[in-house]
Amino acid sequence: MTELLRIEWKGRIGYGDIISPICYAHVMAQKNHCDVELLFHWSEKKGQKYKPEDAESLDYRAEYLASLISPVPQQVKVVHKFESNFHGSHINFDPGNVPQQGINKFHHFWYSSIQNSGPSKFSDNGIEQKYIAMNTTATHLQTLEEYGNGPWKKWKDPTGLTRWRAIEKLIGRKLNMKVKHVGYETPIEEAIDIYKNCYLAVGYHGSAIWLARYLRCPMIICSAGKEPTRKAFPWAMITHELTDDDIPDMIRLRQKSLSKLSGLYEEFKQYLAEPNLHRLRGQRT
């Protein structure tokens, strides 16, 4: 086994900013047959919440999500540094063979030990109650424009809150399913439980949809950036918008998403077969 690989990552507020590096570290451990230490650099203090109404602190979320990871043969340790003035985004992040093509879809293709098992909740009369888990920007502290310091993040949610509310009503009327909303204000344990038992995860490219990805949920994502969304969520069904006619088709799209996921495992094995330590030289990116 080779020497320890140390990955450093700037801690940020999003679920993707937490789940992606945790999964990446576990993929790198397998790909290079080495132990890995993942160091999160947080500008916040230990125990600090992003907003007061959040159920838990940022570092608690990171620790909890790391505790759920499906184990690998190598040792992967997650550590934290608080009130850190870390410049850049990460150290020892592999840009791939063709950096201009962006992240490889398998860089963080790892998952939680808790997996989506489909509907298993029952109502009072004993009838199985299917529901769809939905993430929107309804309760975000900042708009996507504010978070991105400009319009460049707006591609993540071309739908908008008015249309999401209409989609929720259509799901109830055309599919006879409830919608459960998941956001940063949802306690993390509750959010995991919602995605574990949901029929389908639907939402925009961001926030809690990363939890759905972590649990291998079937997904439909509305995004105006098809290529970055395809790489981040390779088995999701991606669309710029959900029309009224798309709602009844969600059952078929769910099965198509699951089929895509099943087909990715063999590709992932091939990806793991090629070590990439030769590209990891402690570079800050």
C-alpha cells in the first residue's frame, strides 16, 4: 500500500460541498489502494450553524454524513480545522486527463450505507403511502444570485418557486402522491429518512438533492446546465422544465433513472482500475 494521501477541502454550506469530498476521498482510496485523510477547512467556528433556524451545525452535518459512508478496504479519516483561512478550494483534487472537460462523473461515485429502498411507509389504514421528496429554494437564506455573487448560479434552478408549487399540486392530482419537502432546515436524520423511503426525488441542482444522490435515489432534476448536472448526478433524468404532461410520466422516468444507475457500476469498476496518484501532487486548486 502506498503512503497516505492527504486531501484538503474548503468547507462550505451546501450538502454537495460536504458529500462530494467525502465520496471523492473514498473513491481515491480505492483507486490508489492507499489510506486517505480528508481535511475540511472551515471559516466558521466549531459548532456554528449557517442560519439560526438550522437544526444542526455545519461540522455536525459533515460528521454525521461521513459516519454513514459505505466502508472501503482502506482507511479514510475525516478531520476538521476551524476558523481556517484556506485559500483556494482544494488540494489533491484530480482535474482528470482533460481538465477543460471538468469533473469526471466517477470522482465522487460513492454512497451511503443507507440506501433508498422505495416506499415503505404505511398510513393508519395499513395502505402503503408513496410520496415524492422535493427540494426547492423556498427556505434558502440567499437566492442563487446572492449565493453566486451574480447570475452564474441561476442555471441550477430554471423552474422557480411558483412553478415548483404548481408541480407539487399536479403530483397530488395526477399521481395521487404526497410531496415531502427537504431543505437545510430539515434535521439531517429526518432528511435521510425521507430520502430512504421516497418513491422518487425531484428538485433543482443543489441543496438536498445531494442527499438523494448519496442514498442512490431515482432522481429527476430540473437544470439549465445539462452537462454539469449529468456529471454530478449521472443517473438522474435531467430536464430544463417539467411540463404538465411530464407529471404522469414520472413513473416511467423513475424506472429509467434506476436503469441508468444499474448500468454505471461496470463503468465505475473500470474507472477504479486506473490509479491517478501521478496526477495528485499536492496542487492547490
